[in-house]
Amino acid sequence: LGEVGAGYTFYWSGRPKAERCDAGVAFAIRNDIVGRLPCLPQGINDRLMSLRLPFREDKFTTIISAYAAPMTSSDVAKDQFYEDLHALPATVPKVDELIVLGSFNARVGTDHATWQGVLGPQGLGSCNDNGLLLPTCAEHRFQLTNTFFRLLTREKATWIHPLSWRWQLLDYVLVRRRDLKDVLVTKSIRDADGWTDHRLILSQMRLRLNPRRRPQCKRPPGKAIKAIYGPCIKGTAPLLSSDGTTLLTEKSQFLKRWAEHFRSVLNCSSAISDAAMDRLPQVVTNNDLDLPPSLPETIRVVHQLSSGKAPGSDAIPLKVYKHARNLSNRLNGQLEQGLLPESQCGFRRHRGATDMIFSARQLQEKCQKMQTHLYATFLDLTKAFDTVNRDGLWKFMQKFGCPEWFTHMVHQLRDGMMAHVTEAFAVTKEVKQGCVLSPTLLSLMFSAMLMDTYRDEHPGIHIT
């Protein structure tokens, strides 16, 4: 039945006109939803009706409309209604969210302690003889949402007794116990005129549909796999010479090839033009960096040392190398005087990648809101620590205000670096990975590159 101009279609299940019309249930569904229904509402009988609403993907919500037999009906009619209601939830898929809307003509009272998990602490009135509703809810783990919200009596009650003129609660919205968190409020509407002596019920929900579980395939036991496929054969990929033409077979050839590999990796060629160096602004030299370390600085460095680290083949303890922490603290203090760009968050105190991810997401949201194009470039530096040009690095340090003696001390920490695989070889290009100074030096180098790249541009996105 469609109401002209209202935009709703009514689906009704009741009795024939020849019989007494003291029962009947219905759904009023918006016309734009009717076309998306997988099937029309199903009338179980004149007191029960079900509707399955589709949501995203294969998620559904099943709604049951119920009208219980009133107090004046026979016990047979009352028992028959609850038998039908008891059988109906078993036909609903467990992954569906189930909502029961009904006029049950039953007062459930306020005995929250006895019916814990079914009845909330905000019930109304006393319990009457038509009390099969509570055992049915307990069996199916339903909860009466009307009794879980602290409201005024006029916002909970749905019917007034014609003799005592006391307000009672007879109409309920039931949900499964797991779905109670989705219900925002359930209350009666005082001013709605439904041509009935019962008030209309409003229930606001925010549905969180549970995802469907993927079918889990059962793996055969490990013994069966071994019996079918046999024992695992572990092999080693063949090792070729540097030109890729000769297959190496001797252990000495393997070790020599590894030395050649790391020599090429740790000595990547790179160059910095003098023109790019001259374009960088000269910062006033901070001569305080050359001062001998003070006692508080030394104490702080000792507290920052890691303990329990084993020395290498040269038997030099790791704490000897860790003395670079003093230089690192001083260099970081110098660079934090506005010399590093604000967008540089790596290897800096109180900053990190999380801040940049947050900024990128904020920028994306703002551009979407302002309908502005956003082009993002992701740059991954290949072998970043291994390709730093040291000669250029010492010049960058002086450009950033580091005095000559301080730069010379950092230089000495990297002078004469050797790597050892089989035979020792010199390392002339990287910034000694593992040293506490290396992240700061790489950050300084990369900041200088960005300053020269964007010297004549104004990077950024204008969103206003």
C-alpha cells in the first residue's frame, strides 16, 4: 500500500476483513529503500512480520515487528505468540544485527538484579501477569533498550491506564546483548499523533555491523605434508664473479667476492659542485663548540651510554666510540637555532615521523575540502648513509656555523675508516653507521640539499 505524496510504502500482515481486526503488524518503508530490498517483508502471521535491510557489501539488519496478545486474550493465544516469537530469531543469520520492535502489552517492572543482562536499571512500574517477555529475552540474550536510559517518566511511558491514570511501559525495542552499544537512546514521543492510545517509540542507533568471517581452510598436519612431498631440500644460490661470467666454487673466492661487494657499496662515488656550495648562506661561526667538554656535559654523556656491548675484533670497547655523544649534543644544539627547516622531523628531539604523517593527512583533508589539487612525491634515498660526500660535509658544517677545530674533531672520527670482511679495505664515502653523530650529519647534508633546491621557489600548498 503506497500513500500518495508521502514517499512511503506500507506492508501489512493481518486478518481478513471478515474476521475481527484485533491484530495486525506492518512496516512503513521509504520508497527509495524499497527498490534496494533483496526481498519483500515476510508476514509470519497476524502478529509477527520480518524485514531484512541491506547495508554495505553483504551486511544486513533484520527487523521484526511484533504485536503481542493483550491481557484480555486467552492463555492459548498468549502462549502461541511467544512460541512463534521464540522460533523466529533462529531463522535470522547470526552475523545480522537483529532488532525487535513490538507492542508486547507486558509490564516488566524494575527488578534489575533478578533479570540482569535483560532488564536495565531504568525500568518503570511493576510487573504484570503477561510476563513471558522476560524469559524469552533471557533465552535469546535480548535486552530491553527502553530500560537502559535515564529519562523522565513522560519520556519512557507509552500507555496510560484508563482507570488508575498511571503511565506504564508496554512497548519495547529489543536488541541482542552484543548490539546494545549501538543504541544511542530509546524513548517515547509525546506529541506524535498515531491515532492510537499508545505513544510512538523512537530509537536512535548507530549500527556497527560485524564483518563476515572468511572461511578458514584446514591445513593438513605436518607429518602428512612430509609424507607427500618428502624432506625439504635446502639449497644455496650460486655466487658469480663481479662481471657475472665466472661461477665461484672455492671458499676463498667467496670471501674475496664479498670483500669486493662491500668495497663497492661503501665507497659509492658522489660529488658536490662548488657553485652549489657558494649559494648556501654563511652562518656566523659559533666558537663555543670548540670549548673542552664541561663536567655536566660529560655526566650527561655517561648516562646516555649503552652498557653490556661486546667489542669488535680490535678489542676496543664500544664506550670509546661513544665519546662522540659530546660532539653530537653540541652539534644538535647548534642546528636547532633555526638552521634546519621546520619540515625536517627526522633525528630531532620531540619530533618524528608521526608528526609528518599527521601533517600529510591534514593537508590532504584541507585540499579535499577546498577542492584543490594535491600532488605528493615520495623520495627514498638509495644508500643514504653510504653516499655522503665527506669533503662536502666538512664544508657544509662550516657553512652552518661550526668552527674549524670542531669540524676537525668530527673529521678525525671518520678519518682512516676501514671495513673488514676478509681483507681490510678503506671506506672513504660514508658517515660511519652506528655512530651517534651519523644521523645528525645526514640530516645536515639533506637540509643543505633542500635549501639549494628550493632557493628560488616557495614550496607549499595554499589552501585559502
